[in-house]
Amino acid sequence: MAQQTTAPTEEELAAAGLGLAIDGEVARITLSRPRRRNAMTGRMWTELARIGHTLPDRVRIVVVTGEGPTFSSGIDLDMFRSGDVDGEPTPLTLLARDPGDTAALERTIAAYQEGFLWLRRADIVSVAAVRGHAIGAGFQLALSCDIRVLSDTARLCMKEPALGLVPDLTGTKPLVELVGVNRAVELCLTARTVDAAEAERLRLAERVVADAELESAVDDLVAQLLAVPADAARATKELLLQAEHNDLETQAGAERTAQLARLAAMVGTSR
């Protein structure tokens, strides 16, 4: 599946069940299939990838939310059937066409994953605003974001194993990083639902607020994030993304390098 580098139109996004509003440095993405509880399809994921690949350079903050009382009920069950969904063949359709050609199916899954991976970029801070259920793919979308703000109505569940599948939308790594391997195993292999209070205890949420306060809490967070200079924010996020994989000596060196660049920039602007 070829990566499209043209920005999706409002009509294309609506057909995929998405809304996008960009106001200055802030982009707000809305999962917008409320009649299906914002169930997700392959086309939604590929259009999410297009959004990420074509965001204006000025955008620093991306907020992801769901229309109505549910963030996302997970994958649309039509994706488990043969045929097309929203004009795109389902994974089972691709496999049925040529059972021996798994490469096409792998490329399709990789294209779906692109809809989630870009939310971790160093030049943006991504925020998931979650109310109601975030199940399966919806949970993985929230996990793809840097910060999760949950309404006290939020309910999280990694449903894929109960459906005979595995989580394959880049959610396993952040889940293990946040809660540890043992808890991740328990959450995935029981497919149980975690309420907002437990999500906060397990570090699956950075903030939990009353449902009526979700929008204002996210707006306050966005304002705080925008108050930090963009270059410093990006350099800091780059350091934090490296930290887990670096030993202390390597990370200390990375900090020195980053700080020298920041100081040089400050000297340059003061001349």
C-alpha cells in the first residue's frame, strides 16, 4: 500500500470516520463514527497516517479524542469478514486472494501501524482525551500518545487475544513500558476492563478528571505545553525517547550534546 503524501480532504476524512481541526500550533483529531461507537477500520488507520505525514510544520500539539460518550469500541467487526470495508479490502480478503502471499498482508498491517507510529514523533506532543470505552485498537491508539487524560468514565481493555488475535497496532511496547511484563500479560490474556482509577494507579493515565471537566483539562494541558519553547520541547522529548535505551554514560553525553546546541542557539539569537 503506497504512502500518500497529499493531505486528506475533509470529505475523505469524513468517509473514514475522522475529523481534523487545525488551529495554529494545535491539531485536534476526532474519531467520528458515533453510531458504531467509533469502531475503527483499515481506512481510518491509513487516513490517520496521512494526517501524520501531512501535518503542517507549525503543529506542535496533537489531541486525539472520540465523538460522543465512547473513545473507541475497537476494531469494526466487519474487518473480520471477507469483502471490503469503506472501499478497502479487509485483511482476510487479502489473505483469501492468495493464501501463500503473506507479504501483501504484512504491508497492509504496516500501513495500519503508520497511523499510530507518527504520534510518537519528537516534534509533536500527542494527547489522548479518553472518555468511555477505549477497547483494543482504541486502547492502542491511546497508548500511542505521549499523554493520556482520562475522564472518570474511561474504561480500557486489550481485547485482541480474546478474539484469537494479538495486539498489532504498536500497543504492546508502550503497555509493557508502562505497567511491566507481568501486568501486561495479565491485562492482555484476561482481556479484562480497567476503570479510570485503576488506569491511573497502573500509570496508564497521566491525569484523570471528572467527565464534565475533560475538555477544559485538555485545554489547560495544551496551554501548558505550548508555554514551553518549541525547540526546547523537541530537544527534551528527543532526549527522553533515547533515555530508556541508553546507559547512563551515553545518556549523559546526549544531554551534553543537546544542551550545547540549545546554548549555541541562544547565543545566536542574542546577537
